[in-house]
Amino acid sequence: MALQDHASHVATTVALEEQGIPDLLMVYFSGVDAAEHQYWAYYQPDEFSQRPSAEDVAALGHVVPGYYRYIDAIVGDLLKRLPKDALVVVLSDHGQGPNPNYRPEVTISEYGKWVSGTHGEAPPGILLFSGPGVKPGRVGHTTVFDIAPTLLALLGIPPTQDMPGRVVTEAFVPEVRESLPTDRVARTFMPMEFAPPTPAAADPDLLEKLRSLGYIR
Ligand SMILES: [Zn+2]
């Protein structure tokens, strides 16, 4: 998990250095979720009927908060590479909490009992806006469906009519709010230019494998 997030961090810094500042940059860090699933029992051992050993708690209790510090440092590094007037949105698609069904003795095949952190009864995820034009305070009820319409509107692109979410207008000062597109548009499909890879350039062993699996003829 940390390796994957490290790779995402490095890939993002390389892209920013080589290609400059884009209109929209989205980076996903999956490790927080994985760390919480696997190490919650050591982070809040009192929440579990089958308390992990004191030795394990001493060794592994720091993993969940430590992983937050690690991601926080990555976010801090990325922020330093962005312009001062960048709008930053930090969000999670869900929260996490202790898994009441956790049974340390079960195997990975029983995933619902094997992991000590769960999304099941967990608190909601987070959504933070930061930057110029952001209004201090709390926003109303939001869901993951609100993110795409909000980001589109901030980029000056009207969201489509079939998007279920709303634009989180209350997060912004009146000047920004008034500049957002108010109409929705019908869904349109942009023709994409797609060039299939040339088989001659591909690895013969890979082609044979894909052929044997029925992906190509
Ligand atoms: Zn998860």
C-alpha cells in the first residue's frame, strides 16, 4: 500500500515537473483505507471483544495515525508544487471504524471478519475545500456524486443533466458562486481519436499469452 502511494506521489511530481500545472489534477491514495482495514484493532484495541496482545498493540498501534502523517506529508509536498491560488479539494469516499465482526483467527477468505476496520457502521467520509474563493464554515449534506458536478462547474463546464449530484455552491464566496454555470447540459459524447497498438511492436510471448486466453486472434 505504501509502495503504491509512494509511486503515485512520485508519478505526480514527475508529471508536474515535465508537463507543468494542469487545469485539473486528481491523485488517489489507497493506502489509508488498507491501513485502517488491517490495523484498526491495534489502533483502538479497547473497541474489540477479542483484544489484541499488548505486544502487538505496542508494535502496530502507530500504523493508522502514522499512515495519516505519511499521507499528510505527501499532500504537503504536492501543495508546495502547486500555485498559491490553486483550489484544493481533499476527500474520502467513505469513513472507517472498528469492525464488530472482527475475528483475528479467521483467514483472508472471510474478509468481513478478517479485517478489523470496516466501512459498515463507520462515520461519513470527509470533504475539505481550501483556496481563494472558499467560504469558511461547513457545507450542507454532500455525497460522492456531488464531486464531479462541483469540479466541472468550477472549471466553467456545466454538469450534464443525468449527473445525480449537485454543485456544492455553499462552499464558495458569492463572487465565485455567481461565476459558476447554472444550467445543466444534455449528455454529449466527444469522438475520441483512438489508434490501436500495432501488433508488430508487441512482445511475441505476450501476444501468444493473449491468444491462448482468447483476447486476440
Ligand atoms: Zn476499504
